Amino acid sequence: MKIAIAALGDNLDSKISPHFGRAPYFLFVDVENNKVKNIEARRNLLATNHEHGTIPQLMINDNVDLVICAGIGERTRAHLQQAGIEIRQLPIITVKEALEKEGIQVKE
């Protein structure tokens, strides 16, 4: 399973971004047997200027299964759901806490 988390920073202690498309970073988390296998942080170069559908298409191209964020627009939600990507909206907590809420074991 691959999870994309919209985050304010580039590590597990970062808070989830309040808005998916404007997140400064996306953390791509590879999960196997409910354990984190790999985390890749990428700066969101489209955070300040993007056309509708651009960021969801990046998630589709990266074979993301689940997006975690605090807030997300309806058109973006529809685009992701149409592609079969689940969306989990959570309060603004840390990335680590978000993964743990999903039942995923995070190594320290």
C-alpha cells in the first residue's frame, strides 16, 4: 500500500497540512504488513500555482492508494475517488499520529 500525506514539513513529526493542494510537502509512505517500509518526502512545487487536477494526477501516476490530509476541495476529492484512491481527512496532527490512527506501525 502507498499512502500520500499532505504535510507542513518533510518528516514524521510534521503536522498534516490544513489543505491538500497547498501542502508544502507530500510524504509518500510505502506500507507492508501494516509497517512502514519506506518514506519519501517531496516538496510540492505546485503548492502556490496549479491547475485543477494536476496534483491528483501526480497521486494517480505514483500509484497512491490512500491520501491523508486535513482539508481537501470537492473537485479534488472527486478526481481522487474516481481513480480509486481513498481519502482520509484527519485533524491537524503529526504524520506519525496519522499513520498510527490507520493502524500502521512506525519505527522510531
